[in-house]
Amino acid sequence: MTEKILSHPKIKRKKKIILGDTSRVITRPHIPLDAHRIPKIIQRVVDLPDTTAENLLSQIMLDFSERHKDIRRVFGLHLNEVKDYVPRDTVLSETKRALIGAYFTMEYSIESAALFNPSIVPHPDQSHLKKDSLRFIMSLRAIGEGHVSSIVFRSGVLDRHNTFIFGPTSDYVERPDLHLDAVYDRHLFQLKLNEMTACNEVTTHILNQLPENFTYNELKEKNEALSSHPLFPEARQNETFETMYWLANSNYEMSFRTDHRISERVIFPVSENESRGIEDARFVQFFDDNGEVTYYATYTAYNGFRILPQLIETKDFIKFKIMTLNGKVVQNKGMALFPRKIDGNYVMLSRQDGENNHIMFSDNIHFWQESEIIQEPRYPWEFIQIGNCGSPLETDKGWIVLTHGVGPMRQYCIGAMLLDLENPARIIARLEEPLLTPQKEEREGYVPNVVYTCGAIFHNSDLVIPYGMSDIACGIATVKVSELINCMQPVA
């Protein structure tokens, strides 16, 4: 009797649904766009009778101190942002200093609208686990008021039965400390300016005065010196300064306090180019040639008008570097880095044209100049467009790549293909039908009829896939790796 060959792998959906929590709030500066209002607000606080000010601050602390770990520290930071508007002859009491900070502070519920499009990687710490268990970190796209996206995290353990045991989600959420005074590579900085067609006599003058590795403050000093004693038309100088600051502010470092749990950390938009959101981070555990591990993530920065692909780098999920990706093929969304170099090159999947799956090779992770199409829409469920669903996963048979396809009624499905290990530009096999299609209970949401993931993980012979459901919540599915590969059809 011949063994029946499965035409479609058996996919198992877990009961666990990951939902956003409206009570998880961060603090943000709340500064009027009309700057002339700022000194008026400050003066109103200054004019308050001391007793009134003390009673008001006491009530604020009563209402908000348990919602944030150190709300007074936040008030101090936000006071600092408007300090130049405080009258110079005014001596502020500690109470009124805190009050002014409170008036320029607001809460933002980061997950109030949606929590979706997860990626998952092994946790840097795999100690003290039971046999065949794996500790993981999951990143998710969180959306709050105004449809502003940020990156939040969850952690937990996959046991030997592939049961998800999530760690407790903290009631607190904290933004990191920012370090805009990071060190910039002058050569890379100039290459990016050139790519932006922003190089001119002003940039040449400034960069020639900077060391090979310079800081944000050094750049600011040179710009201010030139502004004080102009050598070029002032309008041209000011436009160039703005561009250079825009680029510098798009490359920064951040760090969380080590006593904060992973679920307390949120990467919220910082620079102007990501002011409307940080979208769909694809994290990958990358192994360098010497065996050293670095976690990278590509994401899409959005400012309301244009998108900009960015790169995150971290070793421990405490300190993060944020950098621009550069090169003429760094366009559109959905870039996913392979977890190791191949033949001495970094390799990344991408979708430059919004329709096809591309692959790119580079000897420098920051610069990508050439790409080629490796996959075009072929089946009805992907006629509109295809793309990757996270970084490839290595097996002895080839690289498994989860893909997404968009079909009729803008329905998003998840598919899969297998790439050659040594020549990943060659597709070995692929599923003819979707691996995951939205079920009835997954169809309703902010964007209906969508299942989508930004990264999966191997565990105990299974491919574990956390996935977004209609841009509002997350589910989890598993499939046997061997069964998935066996169900793929060879590609001629």
C-alpha cells in the first residue's frame, strides 16, 4: 500500500490570542505647536499661590504616580524641554518646577487601537530552563491614538510540547533614554548625504572640519559656527543644516534601565522621519563568522508622507542602535535579513517594486546597491502582490521563507518557499496553496481579511508562527517542518 502524500501541511492554531492592553501607557511631551503659548502656560503656573500649587501637585501625584514608575523624573525631563521659556528672573520652587513639567506631559496608550504583526527570536538568556524548552522574545507592532506605531515586547518560554508560557506583562511601560550624541562615521554620513542628493559646498565645508568619527554635538558646533559667520547664502546653509540634522537624528542610540522587564520596554518614534510610526519590525538572531550573536531588525519608518527603511541593532534588548539603511535599492517595505552571511556577503529579502520578492547581497550591512527578482505572483491568492514574512530560517534542505500574498478582496494569506542554501537567489520549491488563510474569527479587525507575520522560529521539529489577525490582535500557529517541506512543489 502506497503512503498518501499530503498536498497541504497540517497547521495547528493555538487557543492563545494576544491582545492589546489599553491600560499600558507611556508619557510623552505635550508641547503646543504655537510656541507663543508656552510662556503663557508657564506664567499661569508661576502666578499660582503656593498653597494652590502644592495641593494641585499632590492631586496629580495621587492620580498618576502609580501609573508610572518615576513620574517626577518625567516632569523634570519635560520641564527641561521648555526651560528656555521660563522668565530669567523667576526662581521656581520644586513644586512649581514639577507642575510646569506636568502641564507639558501627556499619557499615550500605545496598544489602545491594535497589537499585531509579531516576530519572534530566541532570548539571549537560555539559562535555568527545563529540557527541550526555549526562552523567547516576541516583538509586536502596537498602535495607539492617531495610528502611531511603536515596537513593544513580550517574553516567555516554549516548553517541550510547544506550549507558550508568557511571562507576566508589566503594568508599566517605559520609553528608553536617548543618546543623540552617538558617534557617526564621516564616510558613511557623506555617502548617505550623496544618496539623498544633499551634498553641496556647505556639507563639504562642514564635513572637512569634522574628525573621521564625530559626535552629534561636534556636528552642531560646526553648524552653529558657520551660521554665526556665514560663508554661503544663508537660506542654502539653513536648508543644509536641516538636512544634516535630519540624517543625524535618524541614527541614534537608546538604552533601557536594566531593572525594567522586557515587557516594560517600548521603542516609540523619535526622529522626524518616523514621526507617524515604526512599522513591522522583523527581528533576526544573526550569527557572525566568529560565532558572535547580534540581533538585528529591519523596520519601516513613516512620517506621514514617505517611508524610510531603518535598521535596529542590539545584543541584549537593553541597548539599541537605530540606523538608516542606505543604497539605491533600499526602498519600499518588508526587508528581511538572513541570519548569517552567505559566501562572505550579507543577504536580504526585499520588495522594491511593491509587487515581487527581491533578493539583495552586500559586503556592508548598511549599504545595498543591487537587487534581483526571485519570485513573482503566480497563483490566484497572490495576484496583487507578494512579499516576505520575516527572515529566512535555515534547514539542511534549504532556507524556509514565509511569504505573504494578496489576492481578491485584498485578502492577505501566508505562504512558504524553500531557497537553495548556498545560492538563495534560487527557489527550490514552494507551496501552491496558502499555509495560513484568514478564518472566520480572524477576518474582523482594523484591516479585515489579513493574516501576517514578521518572523517565525523553529522549536522541537516545528515551525512556530505568531501572526497578526486583521491588524488588531495576534494568534499562534505551528506546523511540522518536515511536513511543510514535503508539501512544497519543486520549482523548475
